Amino acid sequence: MLFSFIQLVCCTLNKEPDSNPSCESTTSLFLDDQLQRLTDYQNDLKKLTVQCLEVKRIFDQIKHDYFQARVTMIKSRIGLIQTYLKNRMSLLQGSDSASMPSTKASEIESINTKLQSLVDEFNLEESKISKETESEVLTDHYDRFSQEISQILGRIYDFN
């Protein structure tokens, strides 16, 4: 390659390059070689571009799947808490009303109200989400929802 380039320069500097057939041949070989290398680079670049697009598609799918898993986890936690609160309230109402502590019943109602407002807000936020905004929403809203659910669980553990 370097030798071909040196020959090309020497031929170009020669006063009469056409009179030297080896110079013409060297120039032609050098340019053909450079053209082939450029074509190879271009093909490699096309392959890399396709691979990069595939990696991006896979990454976006992983982000989407992770987001959906987080949504499912939050909905499951909310559903379990709601079921627990209903069962707990049924147990309290089924026991002797005179012995039923009104503070526990009012605490359960308070938790249930808070949970229902959280569910309503969660559903509203979820309806606004598009695939493009999932990652922003994930860090903003769903972390807050998870924290509020943890606080509700803490309140439940406190009165048990």
C-alpha cells in the first residue's frame, strides 16, 4: 500500500506520465485498491448501522418490558393491599360490634381511601403514557407510587 502510494507520487511528479506504461498501471492499481477499500468501508458501515439499529430496538424493548413489569408489580401490590383491607374489615365487622375497635375500622377506612386515591391517580397517569415517555414516567411517577404503597404497608403493619 505504502509502496503503491510512493510509486503513484513519483509517477505524478514525472513530467510525462503517459509515456511510462508502468506509471499508468501503478496509478490505476492504486486507485482501484483505494476504491475497493472505500467500498469495503462503506459496506462495513452499512452492516454496523444495521447492527446498531437492532441493538437500539432490543434496548427499547427491554426498557418497555421493564416498565411493564414495574406497572404490573405496582398493580399487584395495590390489589393485594385492597384484598387484605377488605378481609381485615370483614373480620372486624364480623366480630362482636361492641368489641370492635372503632380506631382500627377508621384506620382501615382511612388507608382504603388513601389507596383508592392512589389507584385513581395511578390509572390517570398510566393513561397518559406513551411508549416514548415510559422512561421519564418510570423514574418520576412510579417511584413515588412505590414509596406511597410502602408507606401504606407501614401503616397497616402499625395497627396490626
